[in-house]
Amino acid sequence: MTVDTDRIPLKISRYTEGQTTDGYDEYMVPYNEDWVVLDALNYIKDYVDGSLAYRWSCRMGVCGSCGMMINGKPKLTCSAFLSEYYPDPIVVEPLANFRVERDLIVDMDDFIHKLDSVKPWLIEGDSVPPANREYKQTPAQLAKYKQYSMCINCTLCYSACPVASNEPEFVGPAAIALAQRYNLDSRDSGKEQRLDVLMANEGVWDCTFVGECSNVCPKGVDPAAAIQQAKLESALAYAKSLIMPKGNK
Amino acid sequence: MRSIKHDILIIGGGGAGLRAAIAVSQENPDLDVAVVSKVYPMRSHTVAAEGGMAAVIKPNDSFEDHIYDTVSGSDWLADQDAVEFFVRTAPSELIQLEHWGCPWSRESDGSVAVRPFGGMQIERTWFAADKTGFHVLHSLFQTTLKYRSLQRYDEWMALRLLTHDGRCQGVAAMELRTGRIVPILAKAVIMCTGGGGRVFPFTTNAAIKTGDGMALAYRAGVALKDMEFVQYHPTGLPGTGILITEAARGEGGILVNNKGHRYLSDYDLGKPLPIDHHDHPKNRTMELGPRDRLSQAFIHEQTKGNVFEGPHGTYVHLDVRHLGESYIEKKIPFVRELSNNYGGVDPVHEPIPVRPVVHYMMGGIDTDIEAATTLPGLYAAGECACVSINGANRLGSNSLTELLVFGAQAGRNAAIFAQQHGISGENDLLSQTQDEINRISELLGNRAGDEKIADLRNIMTSALEEGAGIYRNAEGMQKACTTITELRKRSKNLKLDDTSLSYNTELTSAIELDFMLDIAETVTFSALRRKESRGSHQRTDFPERDDDEFLKHSLAYNTDDAPRIEHKDVVITNLPPAKRIYGGGK
Ligand SMILES: Cc1cc2nc3c(=O)[nH]c(=O)nc-3n(C[C@H](O)[C@H](O)[C@H](O)COP(=O)(O)OP(=O)(O)OC[C@H]3O[C@@H](n4cnc5c(N)ncnc54)[C@H](O)[C@@H]3O)c2cc1C
Ligand code: SF4
Ligand code: FES
């Protein structure tokens, strides 16, 4: 690829079912400093090669669908500006640690299943307010879990996670952060049920606390901190369960 | 061909669709429910809603006030029975969402906090900082996970409604992963596919907002109501169209032109109070006027040369600097993030460049207060539906509430319908699916075509912007109608580069373009027929509201030719049509 002052080279990983070798296509895209990588992909799709497949929707960093590897790092393509890379070539690949379905699209089934497995809904306790009244929750109580409620399910953290790459069973950063989001919510009483899931062997114990997940998270969720907290709580719960078998407290 | 069967089928996994799904299970847990969505539910565009969600909850507020604000905001085109039901049901729906875990922002005593919003007399907009829709959608999605009777078809795209015996009984849908097209049959169907802002070039709407469900219903013979009413939000970032929420003004932000003047004071929106005045921002005044009036004011300022010129067109300034960094971080952090990332300014230190941007479609599938359409077995809710509580201009923060109120209404009523009806005429339903398979195969295999999707889409969106923008006239609209009719023909001749079946996103774009052309034609033809100015539909050739002729909903029906436009009366109960007054008094 040659350097061109108003254009920028993109090298994009391509895959169609049945393909056996790794394949890349290279495109020259007009360079526009306002453009994000997603704009470049859209340009290619609209004017150069309509067969390029990738996911996107909101193009404002909130729907979580446009995550890809850009020069080897997991990023939201709608938040990664061409100007961060120009004039060097940009390599775009599907998110690491996921099975590729097509071009830049990966299989999300397993991730969705993991989210579901941590029971990410409010589990009511004994003191539910009447139907015409809200729970009281002070700003300080809200602040306890707020950060963990900001996850957009983009799965960048799974692509960055060394445990996820070795142990596909690992429930993973975002799912654990989501479990903590409810565990720490003053309205919730489901912590014990969720810890059961996390304590299972594909749970939090596998994390070696590398913290890569928090580094790549575009929303400041800090899943690594959630994992540490969950570990601590699971250890306590485990110790407690040895003394007091469940249902017998 | 094998069919899939469910009691109830919901098309769309946004706020409306998920609320409907839960409502079915609440009504009758034995009913099995399918939710078909072309994206994973949490990617739905409800996720992008920022500012908040209106419901009367505080002691200083009243149902009457919320009703009045909504009806006057609608320029009297809303159906008042529907508005009344909406306003009265809203609080319990929002509290329920609170019980499901939505992280609402709070007062120091732990009760939910409310903020002012445009066109509302009293602060009644609940919010979760400025990511309300994101939290609403994720709370709903996570809550649906506990209902095991609910089966999701994520990344399946609805292509055509299946009808037999005068009833809607399912949909032909394509699994995007494999490209296979399957009939999903059901005793009742609920359409929750959201809006279609993508028919315009400059919009806050996500790529998926292509009006699919509206087009599906239209093709099945249901009218699209009030399609000419398209909301321009006054504050989008130039270039990208990314929304800067009205909450920025609700918290005290001001709009200023290139002379440093708070120009809204020149447009019957009241007098500007100083930014440090204890009454600023004043409800229903200046920056808290309704969106239609604010967007129109921009156009006048542009004509007067009072706007800034930038690489992405003209703009004015939205200034929130006086709120200070810590307040901005607490109340509108996303505004800061978006302005920084996509507008290149930090609102703590600089004003934000903004201009009007297409945001919301007031019109949609003609439904009644029961969320039922005229096709038995088909219900609709959310932005794709038109009940109508929004009339000629929606008030900010009423839409998210509408998703819950009418999503739940649709779910309950569909559940009742499904218990009284079975699936009939399966062979007919399968043969309709086969027709659809043939149609899509033809599109996929058309080697002779020579039209590009992007070209046709660009022509369509420019035609709408030019012909059906903030100010309209007969000549411009006529031209847009002609262009859309031509594009219809040209779209038969598309050429696709992608011939594969798995995640053929070029094919889905082609299908979406076809849906959008339906939306575009109903917008332009309905607009042409409404010879008055009301709310968001402003005509330079008919500048006045005309209640004698047009206190009526427009109904656009599909034909082989141009749409047939009919009209029907608006429901007026307690509030006879009056002048809309902002900037003081009612
Ligand atoms: C940027 C932005 C900010 C906003 N802020 C506010 C606010 O603060 N307050 C407020 O009240 N309103 C706000 N609105 C408006 C409000 O968010 C929307 O009107 C509302 O979220 C629409 O919800 P919905 O459930 O009807 O549709 P969506 O959330 O758009 O969901 C549509 C669903 O239908 C599915 N679908 C569509 N077509 C097909 C098909 N062919 N086959 C299968 N599935 C399909 C999609 O996958 C998706 O799941 C905002 C809108 C925007 C764009
Ligand atoms: S924790 Fe962060 S990186 Fe992981 S899915 Fe959520 S938002 Fe994405
Ligand atoms: S497109 Fe939605 S997060 Fe990037």
C-alpha cells in the first residue's frame, strides 16, 4: 500500500463460511479527519464493495454492536477516529476470542448465554414497596452500583481477556460486572443465588487479575474491580457455607 | 417448509417490544411468546434515548397539566381519550420499571428525581442521568430474561406479514445468520419496530431505523396515520446528527446566535431570564419551548444570517458553561462525552455547535387506544404506531413513556385475542412465505441489475430533506413525490455484490431501502394533501392552522399506484382547539 495524503489504507479481514485460509482485502479510503473507522467501513460498503459484512447501529458509542479489533486492539469502530492512525494503515479484524461468522461479525450466542446465567434481574426481597410507590434509594446507594450498570455489552473485555482466550467456560468480565450491578443494588436480595453461579468452577476463580478488561472498556465499567469484589464475596460465602449449609441459617 | 408456532409474536425488541412481551406473561404466563428482532434487543435504538421519561409523580403536578401540555404540544392533533389514558397510566408503568431495577436518578431523600423538559409546565421528566433510554432498555431486557416462556429470535428480520381469514397470523422472517426464510406463525402479532428517521439524510436515528414495521403493516392493508409529521430536534451536532439532549436545556442551557443573542425571544417564546435568575429555566418558555417552534426559529435565524457557518453547515450555540463542571458531570455527563468525542468541544469550556436534526416520526401504524390496528390480530406500539398521543408535535420525554404504556396495552390485548383465536389456513400462510422466498431469491440473484443501493438511498434522503423539511410548499413536495415514484421503479433494478446467505448485510440494506421508500411516499403524499400548517408540518403556501378542514388525521393506504390519502376526525374530549401559547400563561 502506498501513502497518499488524502487517503488512508484499510486492511480488512474477510471470511465467508467454508473458507479455509485467512483472507484480507485492502482498500484505500478517502481520509477525513472527522471520520471514525466505522465511517470508512460504510464508505467501502456503499461505494467499493457491497459484500463487506459488519454490525453497527447507533454510531454514537451506546448500542455496543460495532466492536472490532483495530490494529490488534478491541475497540468500538464508531469511536475510533481515523486521525488516531493516519497516515499508517489500519488493520480491522473481528473481535478476538469469538468464533467468526462472517467477515467482521462474530458469534454472540455464548456471551448472551453467560449474561443470562448470572440472573441479571432484580430479585425481590421481603420489603417490596406497594405498586404505587417507588423504592427509596439515596444517591449514595445508587452510586454503589452505578458504574457496573453502564455496560453496553460490547464484549471488548472478552476479546482482551487472557482467561477467556484459554478457558471458554469463563463467565467473563461483563457478566460478572452485571452480577455485581444487581448484588450492590439496595433493592436487590438475590446475591446468594448469583454467587452460586459465580462460585462454580468456571466462575471468578479463573481470573488472574490482569486487568486488561478494564483497560479496554469504553464505558469505564471497570469489570476487573467487579471480579475482585465477587471473588472476595464468594470466598466469604464459601467459608460461611462450610459452617452453615444453605437453607439452614 | 417447516413453520415455527407461538401464541404471540412480537416484532421488535426495543422498549415497546420488550414491555409488550412482559405484559403478555403478566396477563397469562401460559402463553408462549416469541420476540423477533433484527438486532440483539439491547442494540435497539431505545438505547440512545438520553433525556428522560415523563410521568406525574410529584405532589405539585397533576394529570390535567400533563394532559394539557401534551394536547397543546400536539397542536390539538392528538386524540384526547388516548392522551388521558396515557397520562393516567404513566406513573404506575414508571414505578413498575423502578421495581424492575431501572437506576433512576434520585433526590437526596431517595425518591426519584424529575427534571424540566420542553413544552411541559411542571418538572415531570424522570431520568437516569442522561442515559435514560440505555438504562430503560437494559432494565427491560434483563427483566425479560427471567421469563422462561419467552423465546427470542435475535438477528431475525421480518419481511412480510402473513394473513389469512382476514387476520394477521404471523410473519415470514429471515434468520440473518443463515439467510433461511421461515414462517413464524402466531395467534396474534405485535409490531414494535420503531421509527424511520433514516429516510432523511441528517438524523439522530440509528442505522436500523428504517420504518420496516410501518411498511409491513402498510403492505398488509393497514393505514399509516399522520405520516407528514416529522420531528426535527433543535439540537443535533452538525455533521453526524448526534443528539444533544433537551435535558441540556432542561438543566439551564441556553441557545445563542452568532450575535450573542438569545434569539428565541424573537419568536413568541417569552422573555429570556438571566441565567443566574432563580426562575431560569422557566417552563414552557424560551429554551423550554416545544421542539417544532425551536427548530422553526433556527430556520428564520438562518434566513436573517444570524447563524454560524461551519464545514458541516450552519449552526447556533448551545451554551451550558454556566452550569459548571461538577453539575455537568452529575446531570449531563453523556452530553459532555458526545460533544467531546464527536463535536470537538468540551461544553464545560465552550458552547456546543448545534442545528436541527430529524429525530422522531409522530406518524405510524394507525392504532386505537387498545393498541389494535384495523387488521384483526395485529397490534402495534411504540414509535412505529400512531395512537395518537403525539399529534403534530411530540413533547420530549413522552415517547419513552409511550413505549411502556402502549407496549403493555398491546401485550395485554394481544394475549386476550390469542386466547380466543387459533391459527387457521396454514397452507395459505406457507404459500405466502414461499412467495416471499421467491421474491428475495430474485433480488439476490438479479445479475442484470445496475443500480446501487447507496445511490438510490442518497437520492431519496435528499428528496425528503428538500421537499419535506421544516418548511414545505406544494412545489417542493410535488417534486419529492415524483422522485420517490421514480426511485420505486429504479429500485426494481438493484445489483448486489454479495451473493452469500450468511449475514448478507447488503441484502438486508436492499430490503430496508424498499421499506424506506414506502415510508418516504407516505410522508410526501400525506404532506402534500394537508393544506395547512400545524405543529411540525409548516407550509409557506398555507401558513395558518385550519381546524375547519384539517382537524383530522391523515390516513395513507397502499395501492399499486400512489398512496390513497383519507382523513378521519380527531378525538376531542375536554380541551377544545385553542391557540398554542408559550412564554407565559397557558
Ligand atoms: C437519540 C435519541 C434520543 C431520544 N431521547 C428520548 C428521550 O429522552 N425521551 C423520550 O421519551 N424519547 C426519546 N427518544 C425517542 C425514543 O427513544 C424512541 O421513540 C423509542 O425509543 C422507540 O422505541 P421502540 O421500542 O418503538 O423502537 P426501537 O427501540 O427503535 O426498537 C425497534 C426494534 O424493532 C426491531 N426491528 C425493526 N425492524 C425490524 C424487522 N424488519 N424485523 C425484525 N425486527 C425489527 C429492531 O431490531 C428493534 O429491536 C429519543 C430518540 C433518539 C433517536
Ligand atoms: S464491561 Fe466494558 S468492555 Fe466489557 S462489555 Fe461492558 S462496556 Fe464492553
Ligand atoms: S455503532 Fe453503536 S456502539 Fe458503535
